[in-house]
Amino acid sequence: MTVRRILPYASGADREASREFYVDVLGLEVAMDDPVLGLRSPDNPTAQLVIPPEGMEDPQPAFGIDVGEPAAVDAAHAEALRRGLRIVYELRDEPWRVRRFFVEDPSGTIVNVLAHMD
């Protein structure tokens, strides 16, 4: 399994104000606008930030880990189940072409394990 990037999540309480702050003040660029606001560094495209709309996900993950390939998502899901970890959002393919599930780590942090589908 290859971890391509780790994606921190920020509050989506005011996405437009967040967009202005991260783009105009900090120089990030918009990489995606639907279903989440995805921002990235123009100099390092793997340095990214995700701002989901308020209430999009319940529970909202603290961050996402892109494991590169849908098969790696399946493998991580199988391993999480084998270890008896709590799956809080079942494995699925999303309409925006992402395969993912949410798992609670041993300390209670919700993690979005994902990969983009080609």
C-alpha cells in the first residue's frame, strides 16, 4: 500500500470565507469545488486541504488518507475488520469517483481511507 497524501479537514461552517482566506491570504488554489472544497499548494500539489460543507458527513473525519488505488482501500478495510476496528462509514464508491470508508483509530479519531477511481 502506498500513501499518496494525507488530507487534513477544516470546518465548512463558512466555505466562501474559508475559500477567500486560503486562496487570497495563503496562496492556495482551488483543486475541487464539489462536493467538497479542495485546496492545494501551487508549488506542491500533494499539500492539500479539504473543506467539506457543514453537515456533509456524520461523523466528520479528522483527516483523509489517500492510499492510491481502490484495491488498497479494500485491503485496508479488510485489515481494519480483521483487527476489530469500528467502521463508522461503510465501504462504498461515491458518485464523485472515490472509493472510501471511515474507520475509528484506536484513540477514537475518525479517518477517511480513500482512493480515486480511474
